[in-house]
Amino acid sequence: MKITDLYKVALAAAVSACFSLPAMAEGISPANVGVSGMVGTTGVGVHVSVPILRTLNARFGVSYFEHSTTGSTSNVDYKYKLKLNTFDALADWHPMGNGFRVTGGLLWNGNKVDATAKARNGEYEVNGHLYNASQAGDLKGRIDFRDVAPYLGIGWGSAPSSKGWSFSGDLGVIFQGTARASLKNRNCTLSAALCAQLADDIEAERKELRDEVKDYRYYPVIRAGASYRF
């Protein structure tokens, strides 16, 4: 499985939670506060919205999801661990006074992929060169993005003046920037020359890891769930 496929898992694996999350709204009673339970490409999440003006909501939320699998680049086998983790601070404008909304805001973006290399027959192949895995040491990497990312989208949810249950959904983009990739090894006990060569090969492999997710500088957001406004 490629790294890009990991993000597709988030939507399919989280859908089963969609019908249980709205129950989290029970017991919250401040007037005009809305609570949404949502699932989608950002994981499983809860949002709280508060009316600011007749057609404007402030919305704050958190989403989370984890998934582990295995995959490979052209050379190296990896164990991947995907973690989706975002905190949203959004403004929802309802220009028609109904549930349709235009949304903008900022997210704290904790989305990342941790990668741990797996040996093939006791060896790593890095940038076309073979290394004894026990002597080359551990090979671990991480892919992440900018910590604070703008968000822009459209959707449907409770208007500031409405009460009761409604469908809630978002369709938008997180502008999370160019991927940052790190890849390092520890405890290399090969010869000095081979350790130096390995370091150069790891840098080439790091760039390949980064290229695996280069298209995700614009991360698509598709979320659906249910909302309740008190």
C-alpha cells in the first residue's frame, strides 16, 4: 500500500462511527450552541458552533484517526503509521440564512506519517545499494506538513437561528503546504566509508518519501455527520 492510499483509508474505516457521535451532544444545553459529530477524510471529529451574527457562526472542533499498514517505495519496505489530528477554528457564513455555508479559518495540523524500514532477507536496499540490516541500524522517517494551515470550503449545517437536528457536511481544502520529510538511521556499525555512502543514499530515499505525498499540499476535506442546535 502506498502512502497516498493511507489517506483514503481514513474515510472508509471511520464511517461506522457516524451514527454514535451525535449522542455526545446530550447534556450540553447553553442556548444557541450547536454540536456536530462528523466523519471523513480528517478522521472522526466533534465540532461546537456558536452564533456570532444572524448569518455567522464561529465553529471549533477536533478530529482524530490512526491507521497502521505496510508498503514500500521503489527500494525500501516500510511499516507506516498514519495519524490524522486537527484542531479547527472556523467561521461559517450562511449567506442565504439556511443551512448552506461558506467556511474559512485556520487549523492546527497534526497530520503525519511515521515510517519504519523493514529488512528484506536481512538487508536494506537504499538507492540501489544493499546494506546488512543489522549493521546499518534502524531506519526511521516521518512525513508531516505545516503546523498551522488555512482552510476554505462550503458545506451544510445548522443556521445560527435554527434549532434541532440537521445534516452536517463539509467539502473543502486544507492548504497544508509542501510535505516535510525526515529519514535517519541510528547505530550504523558498517565501515566509515559504507556509513557515509548510506547517509547519501538515505538522503535520496528521503526525497522519494517526500514525493510520495507531494500532491497532498492541498488536502481534500470531505466530512458528513449530524448536528444539533439547542
